[in-house]
Amino acid sequence: MFNMFKCCALRSLIACLMIIAGTIHPAPVVGQRAGKQARDARLREQAGKDFPLQKEKARRYRKIPLFEGFKFTSPEDLRRDSQGNYYVVDVKNHRICVFDPEMRFKYQIGRLGQGPEDLNHPGRSVFDTKENLYVVDGDNWRIQIFDKAGRRVGGFHYGYHKTTDLVVTRRSEIYLNQATKGHLISVYSPEGKLLRQFGELMSLSRAYPGRPNDPKYRVPLSRVKMTLDEQDNLYVAYIFVPIIQKYDARGRLLWERRLEGPLADLMSQQFWVNEKDSLLRLTMSIDGLQMPVICKDIAYDDRRRRLFILLSMVDIIYVADENGRKIELLTQSRDEILRREPFFNTLTISQGTLYATAGWSDGKCYRLEITDANKL
Amino acid sequence: MDLVPGHTLRAKPLDGVKSERWFFAFIVVALAANILALVTLFRRYDFVSWLVPPLPEAEHVHLSRGERVPDFFGTTLDGLSWHSDSLKGRWGLVFYFRHRLPTEFLLYGDMLGQRYESRGLSLVGVTHEVSDELKRLVQMRPLSYPILVDRDDRVRDQLRWQYHDYGLVLIDPQGGIEFVVPRLLTKSDLRQLVEKYLLGRIRYQSEQLSIRLKPGDVLPSYRLMDVRSGRNLTLRELDLTDGIIVFFTASCSLYHVSRYFDELRAIELGRKGSGPYHFIFSHTFSALELDKLAREREIASPVYLAREPFTLLEPADPASATAEEDILVLRMTADGRVKTVGPLSDWVARIFRE
């Protein structure tokens, strides 16, 4: 009896010690403000010395401010219709501002409220093939559908499950990233009927090999940005994981790739570095877990057949082919990086031109001009 | 072990008291390690949420737009009884905070309440407890709207904010709900909401503000008049060293001014080591009325009337004023430059925190 006790207690003690030892690992970076100056100084230092960009091929891009004289509070998305009109989601003013091709203000869609035509912190917007504008009406938990004149032509309540992005296929199916519903993507009809779900949630061990498979990270890590190609294949970029994936129109995973290169490796390492030492300055909490951002947005250019992924680190754009293989990086000039120019939060492509919004910093929209863009 | 016929199995006797002590010590260490491991596991994995899933924010849990607001009543901070009937025929903005004091929201709400009172806006706050912080705030800066004390959470439950620490509902004059959220709004959102329903339009350019002054700027030599003596002078002639300018824009009503004078006097009396105060009023005010008001409220600091629009602080045409707030505070540096510029409620909130 005594031996049995001793044996059990000993095994239990060893197991406990192993668990304790195994669970001590650095938490992901939290908070944005602490140590900011130190991090900035380090970023400047590294940019001058051994910043990974020095080791990688990077093409320059230049940003041209748009809508001069018009003050947005927080633009978070920019789309263009077939006539060249601009549609900018002005989040904190709860509206979509419409500009003509000469960038003159035409009218606005929506205003703060909970009525049929109102918006409350609108997020992502996208056009369907009939040029109806679909908008995530974030704090009203619904999708609003407007025609080009700004009249509401439909919409539905998608339940109390946050979505980080929205795309609409050629068949007018609406894809939402509602990770709390158990799958990566939920597919809705324009009437709001849940048609199907697909995509596995991301696990911590898959996202960051070597880490324990902690279930509390499953939903937060499964937040993605999405874009479609002309065959309705879906590309997703994980916000907190350096991984991109491609799904076909039926929701089958075609490939999954990690971002390549020294910069991507550095970002993966920095994800777990204590916040004071991290170079990843942007952190975000979507599901209650504050984590450093890896990818801010993804856009597909169907003319060049290229994927453009906006990384969180100094607004570098990662360019990949349609199979997810890295081609090169796009970056601003080193002077602009060192000047801490406003950072972008969204990236869109319209008729081969890249647009970015800086809603979290200077509240402006930009057109991005890439050096020798034809050679991309 | 081979059993020999006739041999009986017997437990080996313990080796005296010493072995027992070791045994118990070992058990205690093992138990402690178990407890430590369990604590570590519980801290690492959220077992509770596995077993008890979080409450779904189902639609029926909250009130929603279009519903009628239920009757509610309570006792205010002053001990007076209050009933939601008093909101009938008016736009009611009811907000709830459980513990943490939303100081800036309370002060900004007060400013909006006064600005739109004549258009039918009534504010009502609801709080679970009367904290010392709240008492001090109300003592320092009496609010123009009632705050109900909801210790038994009856009002909170009626407004269905059981699972939240904050809530806000806008009720139309017929008692229908126009807007409801289980949180408080930012200043900008609150202003937009009130303007939408009470003004009929939202002034979007407010973020540009009329303020075009930046820290480090030198104030232009605007023309002024000393309200008490009637003497004309310029802004440059004032001793602005380490001083504070309180600027009342043209959007301010005289009633509004009189209320703020009480507060400013309290701040004036209680100031610690700060430089002189200068109260400057937009050129649209009347010198006679200001003089009367300053005498009534026993304001010791100089009171000036602008003789021309302060174009760096407000537009020439008061009708186009888009300032977030009506009263601005400019703190000056030792060399007479602008140190900070911002709305009065921010400044009051900062002093309150200090």
C-alpha cells in the first residue's frame, strides 16, 4: 500500500513538474504604448544596420495622397466602381463617402444609427458583379447592401459573431470570417441564409511550430483578411500568423504557405518576443487577446495575377504569385520609414492600381505608385 | 511471486516512526506540486469557458430599436424621486455606468444636454453605486441632469443591461427606442447621434474643428475690451505668462456661461500655483450682460470681450461653428506661447483626476 502511494505520488510529482516546466513560455506581445520609444529607436537602428530589408530584394513604392482638402475621421476601405467613382468607408463618421473620378465629393451613404439605411462603425465594403455595394455594418451586426445611388437594396443580420472581412463571389455568395462559429469562413446568401461553412480554425502549434496546442488561441489566430480571384478562388491572409491559404470556390483548401524570407522570419520571431523588445509595433485584439499583427490586408490583382499582402512592419507589401510563392517586397524609401510616416490599415486594388488607407494614423487615403510596376 | 502452500501474505511492517514522517512529508510535497500544477493548468487553459460557454448575446437579451422603452424610476443622487414619465414628449438620452466613472462622458453629456435642452433633449444617468469619485465630481461640477442610484439593479434589469457595465439608449418623444447599445459612446458618436435627431443634420467637419492653433504658436494681437473698465486693449498686452485663457465661443448661450461661471469660480478659488486666468468672450456677447454676470458670480479674474472674431479659435460666422465644444481652454507657457488648447470638459476632467 505504502509502495503504491509512493509510486503514485512520485509519478504525479514528476508529471506536475513537467507540466510546470512545459508551461513556462513567453506570452505574446501585448500593449502598444509601453516601450514605444525604445522600440522606435531600435527600429531606426536596425533600419540603418541589419534590418532584413537590406538582405532582401525590395522595390520602392511612393504614396500619393488622394482627396486633398477632404477630412475623413478614419477611412478604412477604398473601392472604385466601373465608372471610376471612389467609395471610401469613413468608419468613425459612420458613412461611406462617394467621390467622382475627379475626386470631388458627390454624396454619402448612411449615417450613425440603427435604422434601415443607417450604419454604425461600418467596416469592409465590396462590390458584387451587379455593382451593388456590400458593407459590413459592424456595430449593428449586419451586412448592408446599397445600390450605386446609395439606396438600400438588401441586407441581413449575421448574428453576434464578429467578422473581420467580407468578400462577395460572382454567384453573389457572401463570405464572412466568423471564427467564433467554428469554421474559418461562413457563406451566406444575399438574403442572409447560412449556406455552408468551410476552413479549419488555425491552431497555435500549426501557426507557430514548437508552441503547445493551446485552444484559447484557436479563434483569435483564425482572423483573416480575404480576397477573391476571377474564378472565385479565395485567398486568405491570417492577421496574426505568417500564413496564406488558397481555397477553391467549393471551399477546398488548395494550398497553404508560410510567408518566406528573412523579413517574414523576423516577424514570426518577433511575435513571441516581449513587447519591450518587439519590432512589431502594431497590436490588435479582436477576440479579447491582444497580439501583434503580422498581415494587415490582402488584395489580388487579376491583371498581373499577383497577391499583394500588406505586412504590419513599416508597411512593407509582400508580393506573391497566384501559388503563394514570394516574388518580392515593396517598400517605401528608407527616409520615409525612418520618418515614421503614417501607416496603412487597408490595401485594395482597382484596375491594376493599388490604394491604401491610413485610417489609424493620419486619416488619409493614398494611391501607391510602384517603381517599374510593369516588371512585377 | 510464488506462493508456497501454508505461507500467508503479510504486509511488511513500517520501519518505525521515521519512515512515517518521510512518507507524510512526501505526500505533502506531492500534494503541493499537484495543486501548483492544477493552478498552472487553470491559468493556462480556460477550463471554465469550456465547461460554461459564454452567454450568447442573443437578440432577445437586449432592447432593440423600435421597441417601447419600459417604465423605470429611481432616486437621484440628491434623494429626489424620478420617473421615466418625465421624459414624455422629449428626447431622452439614458446612460448607465456600473462602477467606473466615465468622467469625460458625464461632462460632455452635460454640455450637450445644455446645448440641446431647448430642442427637447433630456439626459438621465444611472449608476449602481455612488462612489467617492462621483460625489467629488458632482460637488465640484454640478451636473444639469439627474443621476439615478440603482443599488438593487432594477433600472439596469429593466433596460436589459444585465451583462454589461455600461449602456446607452436614445428614446424618442413617443417613448420608442431609436438607438440602444450596451456601452457608452465616444464624444464624437454622441454628438453625431444627438445632432442627427435634434438638429436634423450631422456636422461632419467637426473633426477639423475651428481651432487652428497649435502648441508653440503665439497668439495674434486680437483686439479686446475689458468688460469692467471698458478699456480697449490687445491680446498681446495681457500678461499671459503661465496663464490660462478660457475662451467662450459664439456657440455658447448666456445660460450656459452662467453655469460655467460657477464652476470656473470654484476652480479659480481652488487653483494651486497656476498663473492668472483670463476669461475672454466671443465678439457676439454683450459687454453689459457679461459685466453683470461677473459681478453676480464674484469673478475676480479679468473678463474680456473680443472686439473681432478670434479666427484661430472660431469661424467668423458663428452659424458655421463646428467646434466639438463651446468653451476652450488655452494653457500658456512661461514665454507666452500656447502650451495646450482643448475643450473645457477635458481640462476639468484632467484637474479632477489630478
